[in-house]
Amino acid sequence: MFKKSLIALAIGGFGIGMTEFVMMGILPDVAKDLNISIPQAGHFISAYALGVVIGAPILVAIAGNYSPKKILLALMLAFTAFNALSIFATSYNLMFISRLLSGLPHGAFFGVGAVVASRLVPKEKAASAVAMMFSGLTVANIIGIPLGTYVGHNISWRYTFMIVVAVGLLTLLAITFWLPKIEKNKPIPIKDALKIFKRTELWLILGITAIGTGGFFAWYSYITPLLTEVSGFDNKMVIFILMLAGLGMTFGNVLGGKLADKFSPIKATAILLGAMTICLITISFIAPIQWMMLIMVFVTGAFAFSTAPSIQMLMIKSAKESEMLASSVNQAAFNVANAIGAFLGGLPIAAGYGYTSPELVGAVLAFCGVGLSISVIYYRKRQQKKLLKGA
């Protein structure tokens, strides 16, 4: 499975994962340098997420007439250029614009990359190939984000973005030399491509992504105060515990790909979201016990990220004639999950219920994802019965 072509995609995933999440670690440094408040600097996180939601469907729709390799090169070139713009940002407005633009290629790259990865291997290993691409994102949580945060704190946050740009340039080289030429799909008019949004199944899958995986973000968005205020860990330990979560995500990513290949993407998704529901409920009870919390950080990270390859394959298979568009829109839905999870997870904290309350909110969201997964299974059975009756 360790093909050079898949490694090229994984390097891109590493760079994208790093630029998306490292801003949370260097937020105080950026705020101080640009002479703005930390809440204002927080807008840069929202700007990136907004860029992902806007860019995912639009860029893929525009680039539909080009070969997947050319699309990936163009997206990574844009990603590298826009992150370079962040290095030179000297004001709130310029930084906001650069972060918005940096987010535009994110969903499209992962969406097109997932389709490409699935084509590079035999069909029975497609989900594992997608997981290999997403491994770059998980490794970013172990290495890239801690490194970028350290550099941002101790040297300059601008050097953090220099590292991102360097990864972007490395990805361009890797894709150029390692990714084979892949035949483009027969071009279809944008009007026809958009017809996939008339399908009930597609919206159910987007619901699984936007709501079900929101359970992970309800937990992860407030993991730092949970670890320090409830579990009693020292602030200096947090970065290492987050790396432990990253290790869990890396393990879970591989596990999720194998489960999706062995069973089916929809069955794997239902099972894994069910496991995540149990993990989040467990955390709400054992959070004060440090050694148990360390175990659950790894396990929850594993189950949470194990859903990524299965849901992505589920979307690709549901819209084969517009698979790149559907795959990219699913990436936008992951960012919607981020926003929903963080928002809903913060409500009980604001109401005074403490830092274990987001886990229960997350458990409800994940369980809703299980329900939506079951709905997809039954919807497919009904459609098959209709076809049989029609025949």
C-alpha cells in the first residue's frame, strides 16, 4: 500500500492538516504581532473553514474538464501561494484574506485526492488507499502541529507558515514525479453534475458527515480545558497528550480503511460512530482519573478518525458520475461538522455545566450519525426492492 503515488497525496494531506490546525496553537502569537485581540485572531480559523466550504464544490466544478493530476497540481500551487501570503501579512484584513484563500483548495484537494487514491489500487483496497492519503492529516497532528506551534512560540509564527510553504513545494514535486497520469472522466456539464444533489442518499451521507463527525469536534474543541481543569494535567503536558490523540487518529485511520474494505463503507461507518458514542460517554465519567483519560484520548482519537476513509468511500460510490464533486463537498461537510461540534459543545459550558458536558453533546451527535447510517442502509434496501418490482 506504500506506493509513491499515495505518499505524494499523503504529503499534501500533511501540509493541509498542519495549516488548518496549527493556527489554534499560535493564535496568541499572531494576535500579539498583528496588535489585535485573541478573539479577533480567532476569526482567522473561521476564515479558513469558510474558504474550505466555498472552495470545495466551486473549484472542482470549474476544473472538471482537466485531468486529476493537473487539478491536484493546480490546487497545491494555489495552497502554497496563499500560505506564502500569510507569511507577509501585516494587518488583520490581509491575514483574514490569506487564510480565506488558503482554505479554498483544501476540500477540493482531499476530494479529488480521495478519488485518485481509490483508482490507484484494486477495488477491494480502495478504502485503505484513501486512508493512506488521510494519514498525512493524522501525522500532522503528531509532528506538524506541535512543531509549528513550537516554532511559532519560540521563533516566529511567520516561520511556521514557511514550513507549510516548504511542505507545499515538496508536494508539488512529489505529485509531478510520483503520481501517474490518470485519465479524466468524460466531462459533463456543470448543470448535469449538480443533479447529484437531488438524491436523498447523498444528503443522508452529508448528514452523517456534518452531524455524526461533529461529535468528535464537540470533544476535541474543548480538550485542553478538559485535560487541565478536570483531569488535572499540567499545561506543559497538553501538547504531548494531543500528540497521543494524533497517534490514535493515525491508527484509527488505517483501521477504518481496512474495515470499510472488509465489510462495506456504510456498515463500517455505523459501527465506528457507535464506538465513538460509547467513548465520548465514557470520557464524561472517567475524565478525573488521569491514567484512564490517557487511554481514552488515544482510543477516542482512533475511533473518531476511523470514520474518515469509510465516509469518503461512501460518498464516492454514491455519485460515480460526479465522484470528485461529491467527494469534495463531503470535505466541506467535515468543516461544517467542525463548526457545529464546537458551537454546540460550547453551549453547556457557557451554561455552567462544566468541561465534561461537551462529551455528552458529542455523544448525541455521533449517535445521530449512527441513526443516519442506518437510514442509508434501509433507503438502499427500499431502492433495491423498487428496482426488483420494476423489473
